[in-house]
Amino acid sequence: MTTPFPTVTVDTYNFSAPDDAEWIVDKLDSHQWSGKNLDFQVHWNIGEMTWELLESCKELAALDRYLMLMGMKHWKQLPRKAAA
């Protein structure tokens, strides 16, 4: 694998967050199906976005808001987008 910038070194910064720190979910931005699995794009309070499994999102108030915005009562009703 070729490094895009071979002469550049990157320093990482340790924000000193404990390993068990919990971040707050601002909202769910979108969803995607992969076979029978459902993932949600989670927008965190720190500005980061990650894809999380349904199992991690089932108890979130953000899921209830997302379903309401999508006009659905249950996550099983969420549309499956055709693969591009």
C-alpha cells in the first residue's frame, strides 16, 4: 500500500478521556440495511459521526425521534434502499 504523503508524520493527541467515557447521542442521521442487519449513522455531541448497530441504538430516544421523522412506528418498517 502506498502512503499518500510519505514525508508527513502525524502526531496523535491523547484527550485523556477514560476508556469507559460515555458520549451523548445528538441524533440519528440515517440508516442502512446490510442483509438482515440494520445500522444507524449516529451524530454524537462531540461532533463525530459513527455507524452503530441496531442493538446499540434500540433504547435511544434518538431512535424514537428518527422513526417519527421517517413516519414509521417500528424500525422494521424502515425502507431498504437499493444497492447502488
